Amino acid sequence: MLASLDTHLLSASTRDDQPGWRRFAVEFLYFGIKEVRACLFVALFFASVLLVPRAGLFGLPRYDVLLLAAVGIQLWMVWAKLETWDELKAVCLFHLIGFVLEAFKVSGSIQSWSYPDFAYTKLWGVPLFSGFMYAAVGSYIVQAWRLFDLRIRHHPPYWMAVLIALLIYANFFTHHYIGDYRWYLAAAALGLYARTTVIFRPLDRERQMPLLLAFVLIGFFIWLAENISTFWGVWRYPNQLGAWSVVHVSKWSSWSLLVMMTFTIVAHLKHIKARIHVPE
């Protein structure tokens, strides 16, 4: 069923003689449908986060149930040909990157946040399901690339994109010791991606927007999801232990930079790399 939906979304069109407002409405509708479809793993995993009770299910702690749900969703997507094995490998890489960051952040010397509940699948205080929160971002970018038939114009040289991505990731660790350089990295990224444009097809015409704007918008929605997750008690920041409060807006910038790093990894998939224009 979803494969048929994908086929329709990729080939849908509308009449050129339609009034401008009607074309806009139809195109906006298809844009929304494609966004929802691209968020398939995100939506199913996030629904699991919200629906699984804190006490767990069938005698299994909540975090363990969420791990089984995330693995099951990923395997089903590959089986249903909604995701390729190469894309699954990239998602697994995001999981590993996220888990390493989580293990550092919850460690006794840092304690940026914590996972308060018991789980059998906890390592160094981090439940294994947590890596899928980062993998969800990668899954969305992979799915959106295909559904919107994305092309990138004026992508910076790969070595520069990889370097800034590595520095962004390193800053998540080093800012606890040598200062937070995220705004310097953001300024460098602004110069690096200033000319970069993403071309996408909501329906049957190509549209475009600055790639940096896409990073910021995705980061914003992740920040919203983080607020909901902490409200549900999946994890907590130190200032939320007594009573819940809104996650500081500075996390939006962190998520936007993380999206940029994730994009760089996805961009190295062979079938995606072919659709990126890197100026000579």
C-alpha cells in the first residue's frame, strides 16, 4: 500500500490551466503528504514513545519496549522496500553516533541529562533505544530526498562539509572543557552553505529554498519533539527534575547543527551523491 502511495506521489501532477490559488492548494497538500510520509519512522517511533506506559508492557521496562519497537519498525521498512540496506546502514551509523554522544552526556562527570527509569538494555546509563532518536533524523532526510526528488546546487566541497560536520560533533563534547564554539561553527557553516540551494518537487514543478533554512526548520521541529519527550519523562534535564519546564531555546541551534552533520552523512550515499552539484 505504501509502495503504491510512493509511486503516486512521485508521478502526480495537476492541470496547468488551474487557477493559481487552486494549484497552490493542491501543491501545498501534496507537500504536506510527502512530509508526513517522509516522517514515517519518526511518526511510528514517536507514537511508541507517547503510547508505551512508563511501567512498560508485558513485564518489560519502557525503554526495552521502545528498543524492540524501533528495531521492528526499521526491519519492516526494509522488508517493505521503503528503505534500502544501504540506507539502513546509514541509519545505524546515526544510531552509533547518537549513542556515543548520549553516553558522554549522561556520564557522572557531565550529567547534561539523565534517563531515570530502569532497563535491561541500558549501557553506561543510556538505554539503547536512545540512538534511534538520532537515527530518526537520518531516516527523515533519506526518505525526503527520494520523495521530493531533491537536488542540491552549489554544495561546498565535500572535504569542507566533512570537516565542519566533524567540528560540530566534536564541539558537543569539548564545550564542557574548552568553551562552546557553536556560534563560530554556525558562522563558518553560514559562509560554507551561503550559496547552497535545495531544489525539490512538491508536485510536478520544481521549487527551491536555501539549504540553511531547511536545516533551521528541521532543527525547530526536533526541538518541539524534545519538549514533548521531556514532558512525558522519557529523559530529563537537570532543571526539569523537580517540575517540567520548556527546553531552553538554545537547544534549537544545537539541533540545527546536528541536522547539518546528519545531512553530510546522508549526502555520501552513492545514489544521493549523484544528485549533488559541487562547483569545480
